[in-house]
Amino acid sequence: MSVFVKRFNNIAITDVPVVGGKNASLGEMYANLASKGIKVPDGFATTAEAFQYFLSYNNLHKPIGEQLAHLDKKHFSNLAVTGSRIRELVAGAALPGNLMDAIAGAYAVLGNNTDIAVAVRSSATAEDLPQASFAGQHESYLNVSGKGALLKAVKKCFASLYTDRAIKYREDNGFAHEKVSLSVGVQKMVRSDLASSGVVFTLEPESGFRNIIHISGVWGLGENIVQGAVTPDEFFVFKPTLLQRKNAIIKRKMGAKAKTMIYGSKVDATVVNIDTPVEKRRQFVLNDDEVTTIAGWANDIEAHYGKPMDIEWAKDGETNELFIIQARPETVHSQQNALVIKEYRILTKGKLLAQGEAIGSKLATGVARILKDPAEAYKLNEGEIVITDTTSPDWDPVLKKAAAIVTDKGGRTSHASIVARELGVPAVVGCAGATACIKDGALITVSCCEGETGFIYEGAATFEESLLDFTNVRKPVHTKVMLILADPDKAFKLSFYPNDGVGLLRIEFIITHAIQVHPMALARYNDLQDDALKKAIDAITDGYADKQQFFIDKLAEGVATIAAAFYPKEVIVRMSDFKTNEYANLIGGKYFEPAEENPMLGFRGASRYYNDLYKDGFAMECAAIKKVRDEMGFTNVKVMIPFCRTIDEGRKVLGVMKQHGLAQHVNSLQVYVMAEIPANIILATGFAAIFDGFSIGSNDLTQLTLGIDRDSAIISDLFSEENEAVKEMIAMMISKAKTAGSKVGLCGQAPSDFPAFAGFLVEHGIDSISFNPDALLKGTENILKAEGLLMVTH
């Protein structure tokens, strides 16, 4: 090999100045990670010296420098003209004969003297550095065959160092143009046009949570996923249980995958986007074994580089082999301080116009500006909100002016998503119909602060903004501070809050949002007589012939997501505690729920679990928890039984759980009981004999101690956890639990609202207090004060 080319097996990560970040990384992996089974297609790269030689041979340094010297660096008004003139200079230049010979020779060796198809990719020598990704700034050419076509593609790559977006990117990031060279990577082609391809982040891309590997994928070539032209499939893999060889895929999301990019004619090696067949849209692009393989490789790549990585994968449709075709450092979350969080809370909002996937957790209000392509950049004013079908790297100079980004298409790893994260602005992607239903020039609010779903509201929403700084937050010594959670979409972000785990996971939210259907309607699906109901259930459970398995999988995914976010800290999952009127609101619920005068005191909690009216539903709940603990490896999950009226009922429920494979103390399973009925406290010693711990539910306990319907507005002023009778019950519960050697915690708002109440709990020796996330810091402060006072008085 000459000074102009280097084979991948002779390239290391230290060669970034020679072959750029992309090619240096490919060589590093090819040479060092094959022993771990990671497959990287073989190839070679032209060197920075080759590029500089090309410029010198054609006397291009001076004219290029003159063009760049006249660039309007304030408004970039002549950017398009400058870029075009430089690219014309490069296009009109000739490749030196000895450089052509070096490239042709390396190509012949790579293909064993046959004209194999290759991918030809640009790699800037300042590219893929931790502080700047350069992703998508330069051109790539796929399925290139033959020496002549390869040499043309190499020269096109050279010219792409001067695309408008690349020039602007270097200006924005402080790279001197003359100090950046262009290396060209030539790599054996992976026929992903016949299979699938995608992107991997070795952290959760929204929150930066480090224990997740996030894989996204589409049918065909990966350009669709980068451009955001389609909504991809997503897979979330948990690293610790992946290493334990458990079922580590904690969540799957099927994307629409409406288009598939394949190769066009062999003459010009162009690509075309075709409609994806319906059956393939309803099929995941990877099976579980393939997801696990890619996740394992990604984990090894991250370990090798010692930092979070952004990786591209491809599957060859001819051989069914998986390959890694690129890896670069992740450039957003790896540089952020996870202990400083800005939070937004909407107070009032206008009519909902559209919704899609939320990118980031911010909120922005501004004028909507509908743009068809980057050429319409002149229409966008600083601080307006870009509404478009999809974006590509050509949009980068435009998006710098935007307060938020909304796209009809795309997913979490699309170009629009990546740019939004880098710019620190909210984006809603995969927001189908946004360009049709949002009026150009209208005032709108883009909200990404309400979980995984992003919303577009009419008008200007009012909101509160707060800065949470956990950097110097001390945790109490004697009292665990835990969270009350329901929404899995918020779990990774909330895991950064100072906490000792989750004291109450309400699964009702998962059932309402992810499942939507009454459990018994799924269990008795074949017996349903309502055709319209069955049709609605079929639409929700698409892909599941076994409707019960749908419930089990979706509930398991929700619980596992929260268990992963807080692993290995304990996560206490309360089994379902809907009231009959709440269950009736689920799809199909009216056929399975009795009408009750007072659902709050009726058929709820433990009494449902062994009753013929619901026992099949509880069986599915148990199957989901068993899957989370035994198959997925989350033994940090504990179970809690709500509204258990008698000790005998407690034994009965434990027996039913055992029948369904959830045997207490097997695989270290602990089962808690809610202490929310006076009977639980009066007979606490008996309950302690069969359960492993207690969680005081202060709302129901107050209701039942004072005889107040907590839903009644008329007598709501009498409802208070600070009532002496309620406090006496709580003190008695803590005392009896301590005597029995059982753990006891409390879930509720009062310890954050009332410092004296927190002091009361600490003084009596409560083991843990669980707070809603927005009350955690205040609650922690109250506990710290109480512990400090306790130490002083004692």
C-alpha cells in the first residue's frame, strides 16, 4: 500500500489525523474486535495526504482559500454561491495518475481482482470527535462497482468537503477549513437493501441513561432512518441483564416503516424509495436473537472505546449476516451533567393539533413556519418553529434559527432528532399530518415535557420552569427516600433524581395507556359477542393471535422499564387497584364490571384476585411479573397487595400467586401488603406473619379512619393526614411492624407538604417514605431536617 491508501487491518483509532474519525474507527474495530465475533466489512481508506496531494496537483489551495476568505461569516448570505464555486473547482480537477493507481490497486486486492460492489464514504480528518459529530455533513455513495465508477465516487467525496452544510458546520464549531482533509473509505457492500439496517446508541437517547442500548431499524438502506423519512422499529436492551444472559429486551416499539430504500439502476447506482408491503410493516425488522447479538456487539464496542457510542448496523439480505458499518462517539448526553435538570410544567394549553415522539424534555412557543425544503430558509425568522415533512443534513444551517422542530416522519434516531438534541431545542418527530393540520404563521406551542409523546398545541401555553440541581443534595441517613411512579416513559429521566428506589409503582397507568383493553376482555376474547369490540381489540393487539400474551408482554415491558431505570434498587409493584367504575372505562370493561354505589369500598384490590369475575385477569398480572423477574432478571422487583381486608384473604392471594408461578421467597420474591385499612393496623402482627413488609397508604387510611369519602368535595376540608386519629393509626402501624421485624414505609404527599408530618414519621422510625417526583426534593429536605432534630434531641 502507498502513502495514499491504508487497508482497514492497518488502521487504528490513533489514525484520525490520517484517515478521519469514521475510517479510523472502522479500522480499529476490524483489527481489534473480530475476536469478539463483531463483523465489520473489510475495506481501505484514502489518506489525508492523498487529499492534500490532489489539491496541490491541481493548484486548488489558493482559489479555495480565496473563496472561503470572502464568505459572509455573520449572515452567510453567500454560503450557497461559495460552496458551489468550490465544488465546481474540485469537479473540474483531475485525480493524479499515481493516486488513481493506488486506489485501483487497493480495490483489486479487496475484491480479489473482481469488480465487487462497495460503499464509498467520506470521513473528515476532524470528524467524529467527542465535541462535534460531523455526522451527515459529507457525501456517501453506495453499491459502486468497477474502477471507473469508484474513482468518480472518490472525487465526489472530495468535493463534499465543501457542501454548504459542511462549510457552515466547520464555521459553527471552530474548525479551520484548511486544516480539515477528506479521507474516503471504501468498504465491501452489505446488501441491506434486501434486508434491514439501523442505528444503535449505547445509552438511552432521550435521557442519557447509561444502562440501555437503544436499537432502531428499518427495512432496506439506512438512509431512511437517518433522514427521518420513516418511523423505525425500536428496541431497548438492558446492559446488566444482557451480560447475565437473561431476556434483556425490555421494550419493543413497532414503527410504521412506510418506505423501503433499495438500489436503483446499476448504471448510476442511485437509490429509490418504494412502498413497504403491508405484511412487512407489521413485522419487526430484527428477531430477538438478532437484537441480542447487535446489543452484545454494541456493549463490547462501548467497552473497547470506553465511552458511549453511536453505531450503525446492517443486515445482508443475501447471507443473513449482521455487520457493524460505523461507530462514533455519542456527542450529546456524554457531555451533559445529568445532575442538573431543567423541568417544565404546563399550566394551561390550547387545542391539541398533532402529536408524535418527543425529543428532549423542553417546551417552546413560537410562530409555525411550514417549509418544504431548505431552499425556503428565507421564510424562517429567528425563533420560529420549523414544520416540515422530514429533514436531512442540508437543513442544518436552517435549523440553527429554529426554536423547535416538527416533522411528519422520523423516529428517535432521525436527522431531525439528532440535530434537535445537539441544538438543545424540543422536537416532535413522526408527527403524522403536522404539515397539513398546522397553519403557516400560526402561534403554537411544542411540548416535549409530558413524557415520551410530544404535543403541538394551538396558541401560547402557560408553563412553569424550574432548575433542579441534584449535585449537592444529601440523602437522609436513617430514612429511605423513594419515588411513586406510574409512567414508564419518564422512568429513565427520573432515575437521576436522588432516590433509594421506587416505593410504589402503580400499574394502572400501564394498563390504561399501553394495553387499553379490560384484562377480562382479553382473557375471554373468544367468548365476546360484540363484533365491533373484537375489531377494536384486534387493532390494538395487532400481531398477537394470543390476546392474553399481549397483556402479559405489554405489562411486563412497562414494569421492566421502570425496574431497569432504578436497578438494582428495589421497585415495589402494586398489583392492580382499579375500582369497578375505573375498570369499566377500559375497552370492553362494561361487560365485566358490576355497577356499585360506592366503588371506593367495593370490589377492589385483593378481593378481585381470587374471584371468578377477575381471577383470569390476575393470572395475567402474575405472568407478567414472573416474566419480569424470572426471564428478564429483575429480581429487584417486589410485589405489593392492595386493599387486603383480612389475614385469611392475604393467605388466599399468596396461594393464588403461587399457583401462577409467583411463590413468595422463591427467587428471593418478597410480597408486601398495603396498610390502608384500619384492620391492617389492628391485626398488623398477623399480617406481618404472612407478608414481608408494609406500605402505609395514607390516602385510603385517612379516608377509612375518618369515615370520609375522599372523592367528596363537600367535606374535603375535613380530610387530613395530620388528624390525630390518623397519626395514631400510623404510629401504631410503625410500632407493630418494628416489633414484628417487618419493613414499613409510607406513600403520600403529606411528608413533603408538612415538615412536621415528616418529623412525626421519622421520630417513630419509619423505614422509607415515597414521594411523587415533583415533591421529592422538598420531601428529602423535610426528612433531613427531621433527622437532624432527632439527633439533637436524642
